[in-house]
Amino acid sequence: MSRIKLATIWLDGCSGCHMSLLDIDEAILAVAEKADIVYGPLVDAQAFPEGVDVTLVEGAVSSREDLNNVRMVRARSRIVVALGDCAVTGNVPAMRNSIPAAKLLHRIYVEGSQTNARVPNQGVPPLLPQARPVHDFIKVDYHLPGCPPKPALILGLLTELLNGRAATLPVVKFG
Amino acid sequence: MPEAGQKKVSIRIDGELVQLPASHTILQAAAMAGRFIPTLCHFDGLADAGACRLCVVEVSGVARLLPACTTPVQEGMSVVTDSPKLAAYRRMILELLLAERNHVCAVCVSNGHCELQNLAAQLGVASVRYPYRYPKLPVDLSHPRFVLDQNRCILCSRCVRVCASVEGAHVWNVMSRGIHSMVVADLNDPWGDASSCTGCGKCVNACPTGALSEKGQAVEEMMKNTAQLVTIAMRKAVRA
Amino acid sequence: MSRIEDLSTFNDVRERGVAKLLPGVPRIAVGMGTCGRGNGAEGVYHALAERISYYGMDVQLVGTGCFGPCSEEPLVNVFIPGQPLVILRRVQASDADRILSAITTGHVPAELAWCKVEDWDHVTAHFKYGHGYPELPDWRDIPFFAGQKKIVLRNCGVINPDDIEEYIGVGGYQALYKVLIDGRPESVIEQIKAAKLRGRGGAGYLTGLKWDFMAKARDVEKYVICNADEGDPGAYMNRNEIESDPHALLEGIIIGGYVMKSTKGIIYVRSEYPLAVHRLERAIEQARQYGLLGVKILDRPFDFDIELVEGAGAFVCGEETALIASLEGQAGRPRPRPPFPAEQGLFGRPTNINNVETWYNVPPIIIKGPAWFTETGSARSAGTKVFSLVGKVRNTGLVEMPLGTPLKTFVYGIGGGGAPGRSIKAVQTGGPSGGCIPQEMFDTPVDYETLAQLGSIMGSGGMVVMDEDNCMVDVARYFIEFTHSESCGKCVPCRVGLDVSLKILDDFTTGKGTAAQLDQIVELGRMIRDTSLCGLGQSAPNPVLTTMRHFRHEFEDHMIAKRCRAGVCGSLALSPCENSCPLHMNIPRFLALLKQNRLEDAFESVVMDNPLPASTGRVCQHPCDNRCRRQTIDEAVNMREVHRFIADAIYQSDRFDALAARVVARKLPATGYRMAVAGAGPTGLTAAFYLALLGHQVTVYDGKPEAGGMLRYALPEYRLPKAVLAKEIEMIARLGVQFVFNTRIGFDLSLNDLGSSHDVVFISIGTWKESWVHLPGTELKGVMPALPLLEAVSRGEAPPLGRKVLIIGGGNAAVDAARTARRHGAEAAIVYRRERKDMPAIAEEVHAAEQEGVKIVFLAAPHRILGDGEGNVKALEVVRTRLGEYDRSGRRKPVSTGEVIRMDCDAVVLAVGETVDADFCRASGFSLTEGGTLVVDRFTLETSRPNFYAGGDVISGASNVSNAMGYGKKAARIIDERLMGAGRLAQVLPGFDYVPRAPDQLSSARRHETAVLPAAERAQSVEEVAIGLSAACALEEARRCLHCDARG
């Protein structure tokens, strides 16, 4: 059996879900036996490759760049997993959603700034009007909520997927 | 509460025979049979509002679904407490609640001790298919000891009922209607200015989510003393 | 003024009432309901009062309630002693003198008179007026009233609602008297039970059972409540009943109070009904004065009083437990049942709530007995129901019909059908809690069970008729918006579920809906219906669920094609005209460009939207006219003639080459794809034009020697000169389109051959097969189908028509054949089995034909063709028809009268419709419908074989030129998009320096019609009949456009 191509991507989130992934401790070795991690903050790849088997998406879709990324992820991945509350519900990044993006940026970068008070518009991707869960934009195959999701749950899901089985999620909890 | 010696009826809950007084509800019968029916607005000792609709069950011979909390048992009734349809409907109701306001569990004082969060986990809600509404809602910090966070309120009206029927203070009510409904103190006053409030805290303990909490509690720290409040409410109900 | 204490005082009052209703002097009654007032009834009343006093006339002037037909308001009825009661309609204040002077001469003003009433059944009494006015129809013969049975509305519009004596005069309070004298409440309940009276508020629960529960409940206080909180959009039955006859309601409630042993009645009425509130207050006051309310009613040991409570107008308070909460001073939110109000209702006491109309039925049942009541209506739904018939029908108003009457009687009979040129598509019953019933189901009897089976409800009786101008997605959205804003918010499914539903429907009306949402909204609807706490939530999804069931294709149109056919969803249409045009021409733009004196730009705009602008400018069915909003001011802008003018102006100038070059310059680089178009008719030509523009290599195949299809071979020269068509085809040829003529697809060349030599094949053959009627004698010489006749003439042949020709049919082909026959010196008559308004032919063409001496015999169906013994046609026998039942198309079916007429003739032309001859496609493996047309995907036009597309008549059956071209354009867009992976049509379409905005100066001119040759001249020549608009008229037409394309 050929090795599974596994990718992870970090959108608008705190990276805690990636930490939780690392928290599977030595089990990562078993994962590494079956899969190559082809893209993500944990590896050095520069571009998201084609033909990925499983992609774990952390974070809400918050900016234009996030949106382009999830669309690319969907186009290039067989299975997409929304990992953690931000990807599943919007969570903390979505707490800005009742405030118009322009007003929010002005409050922080203009009103809240002592020097160089201006809204950054270069080198940073423009914000979407709201930060929203991944499944608002693309089809998501598995939702694994939690803030962060428990390492054991991540491992359980990965083990099933890496063995080519359709995973049934155990009891999962938001938060 | 039903008096002893009252006429008993026999009904079936998921096939199991249960005998109980005629004034009891299907929900009570299910509890006797050890069957779990999810609820959010029900609170032992308080009159039922029939608001959350999670407890709907199938009763043979009745075309409609019936709420277990307000439907009295009848002789010969046969109740199904769970089915694919009921499970689907219950999940939809929970998803609607989660989409309605801003239930950010990760930063909620009731994280880990929330009835909504727990039920979602128990009924297998791993994501919400409906668009989140992300409403802009106030947090009332005016009370010296308590907090009302509208972002977490599910409008179960347990606070309204416990305040009215147990404490007798009638601080809470629901203003406006439809999706704009909102729990308010007195005549939409800041809670701290509500002259009718005795500060007893029953509403806080009756609240199933983090909408009502004690000040000074950080994330995950707010634990409600439900059991004690149920005891008080039941006693009061017996006397009434 | 006197308290009624016994039979003698009762009879005294009654006689006084009768004397008022049948006075010795003329009586004028002005309909003063809210509807009448809205149309100026108060002005009429005051004008009459002023003139009566000015002339010092001895005339009795009163105000009454409403007689029902809202579209005829204000209504006035006039009674002159000894004569019938005459109903005058659409009376204005300025008519006062006319009415009064007619009355002085002992007549009614003929021009205002609508119908007469010689006797009136008040149910509780029968009034005879007088005989006379033979020329005036009896009220029962007016279509609006035909079949109505007025039990609830027995007094409405006849008696003065502010005068209790008039009510007693027509037998009012007699039922109460009887009940109190009998003193046996249980027998009253038995009667109500036997009458099978069901609650008229919507749920249809048996009233007698409800009363029985309540009567048996024991408590120190019990309440009887009338629910007058009518709040459905489009419904105003209760308002009118109360405004017109308040005492009948009081009588019903008092009887209810007596039999259910209550002493306290409450009427919960909307505060938005000020007139109803006012009349009720007055009626209650009068009833107290006459001893019919208060202590010792009618001097019997029975105390009862009625309190009026004004509701704050929450729809949810129609739900009885919410109404009770509202009466208790709480927010109007329902509570779970049990306990039912009959056990624990208002303030915890036993309470009975019935709808206004239910109470109105009580006195008649007591007076006439339950057996009389059950004579009317259907087996399970006895009696009548009042409906407010509104929407897209000619006659609107309040109608009272026996339960079980089929829907089509309401729509086509009473309602008089839809507006001209519009087809009715559904009826919405039951308001926001009800559902839509599609036109195919108009045989449905209107009763509680049948409506419920269809997912709708009777509700309180709202009946909104919808036609093709109504978007069903918008209708669903509208009702959900209503229930969403009226939801009390107590239970989750209704509060949040409706919010999500509304959001999804918003997405559909703006073209953002998805297939997943389509399923989601049904799933959500079912959940809301099955789990909500009260009736509001349980019924709120009905409009969505029924429109999804019967009109799913409209949701799909919005979702996939981003199209709202009705033109209602604003963000999906540029303007109503553009939306109605099968080619989606940007009509406001070319009008604006012409207005700015940019003729060449206007031409480019026109031709890029429609490659045959001069031809369609002459023969298009112009659906745009029907939609033009200018009609709300005067008449539609003559858009078709303006684009004809623009095209003609260029074709006849020396700028044709330059503009053709402009079009060719827009062509995209060659793609290398080869396309075959089978059929050089309007569909094929249009597809070829756009495919060539998009850079594809196109070859058009046709069995005829020239291009144009029906335009070339079926349309007579006098309608479309061949030179005009040739010019337009030349433009298409300049784009590099190749033509292969005299090659019939399926015979000379198979579809498989085409498929193997091309990347894509587009099938666009026309309907060349003439339908044949099964009639004795069609084998005779001189019997011919219309199409071959027209085709022969187009080739310059003289047809063997003889001296007298009869044409059977009513479409454009029939009219063309008749006018062609006239031009060959024959007498021509069209035989059509229906009426003029039912003819499918373009009305202007029919008119022109008649001017040219073509006779049209309506209501005549061919019976047989007779020969002369030598095999030649000698005569046609036709059967006279009359119009019977309404059929599915909303037209009345012609039924034979048995009367046969013989019409001598030398030739008979059959023009009964054409069909497509697509049998050869079957051999190539294509799927065909039962009607013989090709099966295609509705949205992609792809056939059952990949890379084969089809459009035009071959998929739709015989249609018209613009529809055909619309398919061609759509096919080209989709074929290109599929091959190239992206929609590229927009790239070839020109942009103009044009910002849509409302015109600064709007022309006040009326519509300009095209000039025509005089009828005498044209009957003998093949010269074009319609000359077209002059430059000045075309410009003026452009200035008449309101520019619906302007935004914000």
C-alpha cells in the first residue's frame, strides 16, 4: 500500500490544534510510518501539493487568503477534516463578527495606536466581513470539534483514515 | 404534586410497562423507566413551558409528536422515546440553538458544565449546518454579584419561572418576540437596578448555560448548584 | 327605544324594523364598510345627504355594511316602494344628483345600475321587494354572485348595522328568544352537534363538542370568547361581517353563553379594525338598552354581558392560549395544552373560544334546524364558508360558498378568471398558515380535509389567486417573513427555524440558493411543522412545503438559471421587459441610446442581443408589452417596433457594411471546435450567430434551399418581406457561418454522421408536420394543411383555393392562411371553436385580417367536410358550440349544442397546430417525450446523447420566433461554456457608455402604433402591411420608457 499523503493547514486559529496534534506524543511515529506529512506548519514544504489524501484544517476562514487556501485544499485533497472549534464553529475568531470589519480595524490600528496610525493594507490579506467555519465555504468530510480537540481523538480519527477506513467519530464536545 | 393513593395508569415506554399516577407526564414516566429524554427548558419543580421541544416523543395512535414534559400519561399509552426521526429533529433543534446566539464554549464560564454543550455532545452534534447568526448582544454586569450574558441565553425561561414561582420576585420576563426575544430584568432595567431582585441567585442556578453566572468566575469555573435548587423548587411545588 | 320583555314588545320592535327596511318612501343605502369607505363611500353618503336636504326630498338615507364585491365599490342600493331593490355600483359623490333625480321620476339611474334583488333570504326572515326592471339582471345571475349562498352574510349590505331594530326586523334575536323560552340548553348543543358545525377559525374542530365540554365544566365563573383577531394578510372576512352585521355576532355569543352557562362574554377584536370596534361598541350598547344583554335578558333568569377587548394586533393571538394570555394582561404567547381552555382557560376558569364566523352560524341553525344546515356543503364539512377572494382575478371580494365547492368555481366562475393574457397558476388558501394549490388541482373541493391533504388549510378563509406574474419563491419568502416576524419566540423550532428558513429563502430570491439548501429548507420545514408548540409554528412551513412540492422548478430556476420568470425577484432581472424577453434583450439600453441620438450604438446593442432584429421587430409575439410598467400610466412602450425601426434604419442606410464589420470585429479568436447546427430556422440561426462570434467553426444544415425556416417559408411576404430577412442572414454569414442547403437531417445526412464530423451538434429543426384532424372528408381534393399552403405561396406558386376558402383553427397560421387567401382573390372565413379572446393568434394580426375582409366564425367546431360527388370539396358542416366548464388552461371548454350549420366552400385549410417530426432522432438513440419532442436537460439543453444539444420547437413543440431564438442563444452560451470551461458570452457582448437612470423628462405621449397600408389596398397586394414607426414616433416611444433598469 502506498504511503498516505497527509497535510495540515493553519488558518485563523491559535495553533493549539496543531499543538494537540503533536501531543499525541510517540504515536506520531506510528502515523509517520503510514503517512508523509506533505504540507503544513510542521514541515518545510513551500506549496500545497496536488493529490493529498487527508488534510487537517485548523482555524476559521477569516481573510481572503484563508478563503483561497480552503478552496485550494478542497480541490487538492480527498478528505478534508475541520480540526478544532475555530474550523468547526468559527469560535474565538468569530467573536468579531458582530462588528463591521472596517470599524474593527479602525478601532485597533487607528484609534488604538500611538504612532503610525493607519489600517494596514500592504502585505496582509484583506479580512472577510466575518470569520466563518470552514464548511460555510467548502465541503468538509469530518468535523472534529474541541478547543483544542483531545490528542486521543485526533489520533483515533487519523488512525482510521490512515488505514483507509471511514471513521466514526466518538463523542466529541465543543469547547 | 400528585397525592398518594391517586388512580394509577399503565403505559409503555419503549415497550417497557410503567405504572404511575394519571397526573404524571410522559417525561416522569420515562424517568421511572430509566429512559433518557433530552430536555433544556424542563426543571424539576417548575411548571413546564414546552419551549425547547427537545423532549418530543412518538405516541402510537397519535399522528403528531407530543412533548413529553407537558403531556399527561393516559391508560394504555405506548411511547417511543427515540427514533431516527426524533434523533434528527433533536439534533436540528440543538444546531438551531447553537447557531442562534454566540455560544463560544472555549471562553465560556460554563464550559464543561453546560447543559447545551453536554447535550450537543451526547446527541452527536459535531458541527452546525445552519448559518451562524453572530448577533451583537449585550452583557449585563450591573448586578454586584451576578452576570447576565445574552450571548449564551437559549430562552428556556427557567430563570423567569424559578424567580416567579419559587422566589416569588418576578424579576425576569421575556421581552419582544420572535428572534428578537430577550430575557430582561424588571422593565428592561439593568439587573443591578432591578428593585424587585432579592439577589437570591436561584435564576443563576436554574440557568442551563453560561447566560447567568456568578461574578469572578473564569472559563470553566461556573458550576451550578442544580440539585439544591431542585429540592427547594419541589418543596415549594408541593406546598402550592 | 324599549326594553324587550315579552313577545308583544319583541314584535313591536320587529315591526318597526320592517318598516325601516320597506318604507313607504324611497330608501337609499350606501355601503359603508371599510372597503366602501376606502373607495369614497363617505363622500357619496354626504353628497346624497346634502342634496336630499337641499331638495327637501322625502327619502330615507342609511349606511349599510358591505355587499361583497370589492372591485365594484362603492355600492349603493336603492329601494323604491313596489320595485326591486337595485344595486348601483362604482358610485361617486358626483352621481348624487343623477341618482336623486332618477328617483324623483320613480326610477333608478340606468347607467349605474348593476343588478336587482326582487326578494332576499335573510334566513331568519324572507323579504319580498317588488318586480320590475326586466332589462336588469337578477343579482344571482351576476357571475360574482352565482352559486353563493349567504348564511353568514345574510344581512350584510342590506341592513343598517347601527340599528338594532333593522336587525330584529329581519328576524334577528329570534333564535335567542326561542332558546331562552325553550330553556333547554342541552338541546341547543345537540342541534349544533347535529348540524356538524365546525370552527371557522381554521382548525375545523366540531363546535358542538367544544360547547359540550364547556357546558359540563363546573366553576364559579366561565368565559365565552369570540376570537375576532383576524390577522392574515389578504383576509378580511371577520372585519366585514362585524362591520355589516354586528348584532348577529352578539346573538350567537349570547346564545353560547346561555347554553354553556356562562355570564361573561368577551370579544377580542383587533385594534386595527376601528370601524368594527366602533360598530360593536354601538351594538353592545343597543343590545343592553333593548334588554338583550345585562341582567334578566328578555326577562328570563339569565344574566350575561359582553366586554370588548382590543388586541394589539399580534398574529399569534389567533392561537387560543396566546389570546387568553393577552386577555390576562400578559404577553401574547401560547402555553402548552393540556390543560385545555375548556378546563383551565382565562384566569384559570373554563373558557370557550370560537371564531367570529362560527358564531354567525348559530342563530340560523337554531331557527332553521340542523337538517337544513347540513343540506349545504359536503359530507364532512357542512354549511358555507366566507372567503376573501383576492389577487389576480377580475372580480375580487367577499364570497360565501357552500363548503366543498371546487376551487375552479372560485377562480374562473366567481372571480371571472385572470387578467387578459395572463395565466393563473395557483391559489393560496389559509394565509400564512396555508399553502399554494397549483392550477392543475383546481378541481379540488374546498373543504377542511381535502385542503389539509394538499398541505394547505382552510384557515379563516383567505384565498389569494396568483398568476404568472407571481413568483412562488417570493410568495414563500413573503409568508415566512410574515410568520417570522409574528413568531412569539417561545419555542426553538419556530423562533430560530423560521429565521434560518427566511435566510435560505432570501438566498433563493437573490440567486444564491444551493441544492443543499433546497433539501435543507424542506427538512427544516418538516421539523418546524412537527415540533412547534402552537398552531403558528406548526403551520408556518406550509407555504414553503407546498411551493416546494408543486413549484420546485421555480426554485431550481432561481438557483441554477439565476432566473425569476415572474420578474419579481429584483436582483435577478434587469427590468420586466428584459426578463420577459426570451432573448433577454437589454431593451431599456437601446431605447436610451436611441434617445441620445446614438442610432449606430443602438443598432449594435440590438443586434448583439438579437441577431434578427428587423424580422422579430415585425413578427415577435412581444411578451415585453405585457410586462411593461408604463401600462400603469397608459399603455406599454412599443418596444418591438422601436427595435424594428432601429434595424430598418441601418439596413436601409449605407452604414450596413460598417456596422456589420463592427459586429464581425467582436469575434473571438478561433477555438478550433467544429459545430453542426441542424436546422436553419430562427433557433439555428441564432445559435450559429453566437457560436461563430465565440470563435467556433459553424456549419448550418437545412433541408430547404434557403435559410430562415418558418420565417422564410411560413410567414407571408406581407408580414415579413424576404429581403429584410435576407439582410439579417447576410450578417450571420459574414461571421463565417457556412450553410449546407437541400440536405435533410435524418434523411440525406444522419445525426450520427454529423456527430462524427463535428465536436458538437445542435439540433434545431422546426415543426413542419401539420396536425391532422380526424374529420370525415379530409381526403377530398381541396382540403389542405396550412403550412404547405404558405410554403407554396412563398415559392411563388398560386394555390388551388377556388372562390371560397374556410380555415379551421385560431392560431397565427390560420390567420396567415386566411389573409393569404384574400390576396389570391378568394373569400376567406376562419372557423374557431372558442371565443375571440381565446385565440392564440396575435391580436393585431386578427384585427388586420378582419379589416381585409376575413370573416371569423366563433364558437363553431368542424363536423364534417362534404364533397361534390367527384372528390372535390363542396361544403363544411360545423357544429355550433357553447362554452362549458373551465379546462386546465383556464379557458372554457367548447361543448356541442347539436346545431349543425352548412357552409359552402371550395377549399378547406387545416390550421390546427403543427408538431415536430423527430422520429428520425429515435433511430439515432435519442430519448423522445410522449409528445414527440426531444428530451433535454432543462438547464443545459443537452440531449440524452453527450455533445448533442437541442433547442427550439424540437424540444418545446410549436412555439414562436422569440422563444425559438431564446433557445438558440442559450444553447450557444452553454455549449461554449462547457467546451471552454468558462462563460465567455459576456466577452463578445459590447459595453456602452450608458448608466441606467430614471428619465429626467418623461414623454406624456400615448403609445404609437405602426402605420399600416389601407385595408383596401393591401388585400390585393403582397406589399408589407405594417409600414413601421417614423423616426419621430420611434424617438417618442423611447422617451416613454420609465427605465425600470435604474437602481437605487
